Amino acid sequence: MSTVQVAVRLDSKQNNLFRSLTKQLGTTPADALRMFVYAFNAAGGFPYSVRVNVKSPAEPFESEQEAIDFTTRMTTKLLQEVDNDEAR
């Protein structure tokens, strides 16, 4: 069986986290990617569920005023929580 080299580009933060996690799991980044490829091929695709949310979990505001009222309530609530935390 011949082998080929596969390269990927990652954000440096993702790469550092990936390397750290694979080390903690007692494996290497190369072995983790190899395991993924084997699982991907055995499953005939992603070895986990991949989907797009069909329905957004949030509904749009009916009006601009409703959005402003919501934002005002949330801001007030957050400021009260901060004040309560600082009072402790």
C-alpha cells in the first residue's frame, strides 16, 4: 500500500489547541487526522451528524420598537446584575 501526505491549513489557535488535546489523549495530530479519515471512509461520510438548522431558534422582531424595547430590558437587566455582583 502506498501512502500520500495530506496537508491542511489551520488558524494558529486551533492548531495549538489541537496539538494540546491530541497530546492529552496520548496520540499525535497526524494519528488523530488518520483516525478521522478512516472513520469518515468507514461511515461513508462524516462519522457524526452534520446538519444545517432549518429553523432559526430565534424569531425576528415584529418591529423596530420591539427590538429597542427588548434591548433596553436586557441592558437594564445586565446592569442590575453587575450592580448586584459589585455589592457582594
